[in-house]
Amino acid sequence: MEVYEVSTSAKKTKSVYISTVISIALVLLMTGLLGLLLVHAKNLSDYVKENIVLNIIMKEGVTEGNVLAYQKELESDTYVLRSEYISKELAAKNLSQELGEDFVEFLGHNPLLSSIDIYMKAEYANTDSIQTFIKKVSANEMVKEVVYQESLIDMVNKNIRTIGIVILAFTALLLVIAVALINNTIRLAIYSQRFLIKSMQMVGATKGFIRRPFIGYGILHGLLGALIAILLLLLTLHLGQREVPELVFLRNWFEFIAIFVIVTLLGILISGLSTYFAVGKYLRLKSNELYR
């Protein structure tokens, strides 16, 4: 009979620990998914900013050699990510394709000018930096004008800023919820062991001696939960990039690894601390209070 009770108790304890690990894994999965959303949102923001183009229109009569030399000079500028030279012929070809007819043949000459398309670095893709860059470029005697969509840049920056604030607020809220859920899950798991904790205390075991194995298990459960969450996150990334191939442009494994490390540390830290305080609660209770 005693063997049966021990076996039943062991099975019950095992099922509690398994449910604890699964609960921790699910909460950490939600946290990790939000982290991936933040990373992708930032990378998407940079991608959009780095594809905003400034057209530097050159004056009539400037030779191709001078334009190419000036292009190299621009590429060394701190603000510039990359550039592309558009000759008069290429500009005419592109416009003809857009119009669906050869306007050069109709006009009898090519009225377009050569230009350099400039793509700014993400951190400089804002109105102030662009205006500073344009002022410097316009001072060159070969440049006729600089054309760009100011309203588009303002709209992109405004929307990105708003989305960033919303995501950060949601992240803070979810982090609080994650801590609360993991804490409650572990408190329930420790609750099932409250009589064992009090029995150990009554036979003379110190608080540190009693806490040590429980904290060890708590850290282990946090680590296992984090590993499960990371595997699910990797599966999510794989499925997401398979369904939306364009996401490969936003992939940054250094940032992903940072998220995985944070998820692991969160799992270990929250589980360990929650176990510490949960065990401490039952160490402070009197024997008759364990039945409440």
C-alpha cells in the first residue's frame, strides 16, 4: 500500500513538473515571437528607409567620366549607402518602357539628362539629414538639381515611429504578463510540495538546504522551457520564410541569437526567482496553515 502511495505521488509530481515546463515554454514562446516581431519591424524599417532614392540630376554637357568620378566621391560620403549611375540612354530606355512607346524617336532627340541615384543609410534617411546632404550636393557646379519625395520620407518616418511606440508598449505589457504567468505556474507546482517542505523543516533541515534542490529544479524547468520555446521559434522562422521568401532580406542571425539568449535567461531567471520566493512562503507558514 505504501509503495502504491509513493508511486502515485511520484507520478503526480512528474505530471506537475511536465505541465510546468510546458507552461513556461508557451509563455517564453510568446515573448520570443514578440522579440522576433520587434527585430523584423526594425529590419523592415531600415529596408524601407534604405530604398528611398534621391535623384541627383546632372547639368547638360557634363561628361560621363566626370559623372562617374563624382559618383565615387558621393559613395565615400557618410550619409550614402550606395549609388547608381543612370546615363541619358538608360534613362530614355526606362521612360520608354514606362510610357509604352519610344518618345526619343517621336521627339527626334533625347531631352533627358544623366543622373545619379543615391540611397541613404537608414540612420540618415530623415528630412534634416537629407536636407543637409542636398545642400552639400547642390553646391557642386555639375549638379542641376536634386529630386526626392519629401512627403514619402516624412510619412515613412512618422508611421515607423508610431508603430515602434505601439510595439514597445505591447512588449512591456507582455513581459509583465509573462513574469506573472510563470510565477503563478511555479507557485502552483511548489504548492503540491508544501508538506514535503514543512516535513524537511521539522526534522531540522536548514532553509538553504531545503531551497537548493527546488531552485535547481526550477532553473532546469526554465532551461527546458526555453529550449522548447527556441525550437518552436526556429520552426516559426522556417515556416515564415518558406511562405514569404521576401523575409530572407530581413534575416539577421546575430539578432535572432540575441533573442534566443534573452529567452533562455528569462526562463532561468524567472523560474529560479519564482521558486525561491514560493519555497520561502511555505517555509514561513505554520503546519496548520498548510491546509488552507
